[in-house]
Amino acid sequence: MIQQLGHRPDSPLGPGIWCSTLRALTVVARENATAIAFADALAGLVTDVETTFGIRLSPEPTTPH
């Protein structure tokens, strides 16, 4: 779905936030990235997927270690 939205490996999603060089579905932080920019990029992807495909993405549950 991420690629169908037009994102490709190594494409920017926000300031310092990029799709991985190997696959678009992995989001990576590079130099000068901030937690806010990362959260904004993910929120933008969630909104775009829901608007385009009608599917609401949500984070995977995690358990503390």
C-alpha cells in the first residue's frame, strides 16, 4: 500500500524521515530527524492509507521487556 501511494525505497517522508533504501514499508530516521518529525510522518502515512484504501493502520502491540 505504501508503494501504491507513490512512496519508493529511499524516498523522503518528512524532515530527516525516509523510506528504507531496501523497502518502502520500513521507515528510518536519518540525520537531523526528530521524534516529532517521525511521529508526523507515520501519522501522515496512516491518514493517506485510510483515505486511499479505507484501511486504518495501527501500531503493533508490544510488551515491555
